[in-house]
Amino acid sequence: MNDAALSKLIHDVNSKCASLKSAAALLRGADEKERAEFLKLMKEQARSLLEALDGCA
Amino acid sequence: MKKLSILLVEDDPLARKVLETELKGHALQSAADAAAGLAKINTGKFDLVFLDLDLGAKDPLAGLRLIAPAASAGAYTVIMSGHDEEEIVSRAYELGCHDFYSKGSETESVAQVLTRFDRHRALPEDEQVFTNRFVTQDPATQTAIAEALKFAASDLPILILGPSGTGKTMLARVLHERSGRKGPFVAVNCAAYQEDLLEAELFGYRKGAFTGADDSRRGRLLEADGGTLFLDEIGSMSLAMQTKLLKAIEEKIFYPLGSDKPEGSSFRVVSATLEDLPELVRAGKLRFDFFQRIHGLTVTLRALRERPDDALPLIAHFMRAGGRRVIFADDAKARLRAHGWPGNVRELKRLVELLAAGAEGMVTAATLGRYLGEARAKAPAAEEDPALTESQYRKAVSQGLSAAVDGLVDAAIARCLAENGGKKTKALKTLKISTRMLYASLERTGKKSP
């Protein structure tokens, strides 16, 4: 893995994890509908994080 | 809080949803890419614009290009990032953004950004510019500065209180810039002179007024005509000197040493001290009428330890000013906030210099400790006597004071000559020195013409 690819991976992991952390913090105060929407987006984010890691393996 | 008009430009759907939730209750519009964001900025009117710095892989820094349009449209522009890339954040501030929001941070919240926006909005436009320059998020300091600025254009004397290194001189200079006065800003550190020398410095003298007065010289009071006379460390002035200065301030007329011809000068007095002036009055060291004359409005600048949230923005400011880059780990940021800063902003600037010269990569709390120790060790010398640098003092101790003073004289004359194409008359005038002093220096340094 070259430097540019590594930088991109680090950047992606940081950004995606930041959103996941913020979303997790809001789950408790969300109503059912909103919580479902958050969970859907969080799963998509997690999948995209996995894809980013897979692409570098 | 009043319902605000907010634009959110964020390509990450989850991050967008998080912010939409946190900003619920406000009139919110969202854009998922830079082009859509720019279109909304150009057609809408927003109180706040939140811009993600990373708007997709194709153009990772597209967010930067939206800063100028958003800020110039009058919006409080906030950049967001999941990671503090100091260099990019610095660039964002240069482009005119107002605030930074760290996504995913456990210590920062959107509510804090909205509070800062509220404070920013509460200030008149020119004061917003000033507080950006002064770099403070502390409400008490912002209020003190705003209050002082209200009186910038008046003739009211202003007394600035605060510990050493809190920006008293800078505030005095800004007050002068905002005063509309055509004359110059003339600063005198009263603690840097013995009594007779201070009198000569302030009032000037005629040739032959005292031993060594080989030429006549204009005093600082005359130089400040039409401008501002900034008297730093005013608490160190003797009672006799206070009497003479009080008369000059009240009558706007004074006599240079050795002269019976009065000089007139109209200046506004801004003074500063770290001492407790009412206490000096009680102790009989400060004349009450002199105190009354200089403290028309009193402004107090707080020590940095009393406004710990200013440490990081100040460091970022000085790093930007010097074109430097250092990244702090979270534990280092916490350490900076908790630091006592005995030397205030002066110590912080010293830390920035040390970090810029020695730090590489990310600075952790462990590596920061060493730099804080060095900065603290250097700061007290500067705090005790800003007129004397540490290296000057060391030279005076090792070579004797006379040799050290000669060294300083030689260096100043050599530099002045170099800057003026070797013209001696120009050096004499610029440095206000006698021909004897100039030639003695040239002889010492072996530059005297045969």
C-alpha cells in the first residue's frame, strides 16, 4: 500500500468513525422512526468502512 | 435562541443526519456536494453555513472553496472535519471562516458553535473583526474589549489593567488605530528608565541641558502630538515625575529640560499596569489626582489561566502567523487547557516558537511537557523586564554592563547604517544619537574611515 492509499484509508476511517460515534450518541434520545433511520444509515456507514478496509487488504 | 437560517453542506449521509438532528428547530437546508452548496449560498441568505471540508474523493478540499462565498455573503462560516488537519484548518481561517467544528469530538458540540455564533452576532461589525484579531473566545475579555472600543474615538484616558503578557500594548495600539487621530502611536515603558532619563525621554531636552546632552532632542510628548501616548508600567513612575506629567497632560504645555520655551502637544493618554493602582494610592506611591487623570475608563484583561479555552485558538493563530504546522493529540490539547500559563500569551508565543523549531509530527502530552517546561523557564525573565532580553542580561553578567551596552549600541548603529545605505547623517537622526557616539562605535568596530 502506498502513502497516498494509506492516507486515504486513515482519513476514511477517521471520518466514518466520527459520524458513527456522533450518531450512536443520539440514538438514546431518538424516537422509534428516527432511531430506525439512524440505524439504517449507521449500517451503511459500517459497510462502507468495511469496504474501505477490504480495498486495502 | 432565535430560529436561525442554516445551510449544511455535507456529503456523508450519516454525518448530515446527525447534524440535521442536532440543529432541529432551526430553518435548515442541506446540500450533499460543493456545487449544490454553492448554488444555495448564491441564492439564499443564511445566518450560519456548516461546511464539511471533505466533500468526496474527486475533490477532497472542495469545502475550502465555499468558505469565501459563504463568508462574504455574511454567514458565520463553520468548517467541519473528523480530524484536525492543522494545515488545512489554518488555510480555512485564512480564507475567512469563523469557526471550526470537530466532528465526533467528545468535548465539542454543535451547541457550543451556536453559542459562539451568538456572541459573535452580538458585537458590532468592526468589533467582530477586532475580536478575531485579538483571538479570544472568553466572554469577559470580549466584553472588556468591546467596551474599550466604544471609547476609542473619544479623548477619554484609558487605563488597561492585566498581568504581563495579556496583550495590553496590542489593545492600546488598536485603540489608537480606531481613534481616528492623525498623529502617531508613541509607546513608553516607564519601568525601563531611571527617573531623570524618563524625564528626558518624555519631555525632551536642549543641547547642554545636562552632561552628555550633546544635541537637542524632541521628547515623546511632542512626538505624540495629535496621536496617542501609551504609558506602560505607569505604576513604576516616581511621585515627582507624576506631578510633572500631570501638569503636561492637563495644560498640554510642557518645558523640555534646559529650555524656558514652552512646547505644546495634544495627545490622548492610554496607560497600562499590572499593579493595583488604588493600593499604590493608599500607600502614598501614586498621586490621587494623577490616578484620577489617567483612569477615565478602566479595562481589565484576564490572565490566560482564567480563560483556558483561548489557549488552543491562540496557538493556532500564532502558528498561522508564522506559517507553521504542529498537530496536537487530544491528551496534549487537554494539557494545554489545564496549563497555568504564568507568563500568559508571551509564554504561549514562546511555546509556539519552541514547538515550531523542535516538534515533529503529532505532539502528545508527554512531548509537550518538555516544551512547556522550557517556555515557562524562559517566560519569567521576559515577564520581569520586557526591556531586557535573557541574552542581553547574560552578556551583561559575563562581559560587564558597559561592554554589553556598547555591544547593543554597535549592533543598532551597524543595522541602521546598513538599512540606510551607510549614510551617517541618517543614522544620527534615526537613532537620535550624538556624532561622538556614532564615531566611538565605528572606531570600536573598526569601521571608522581613516
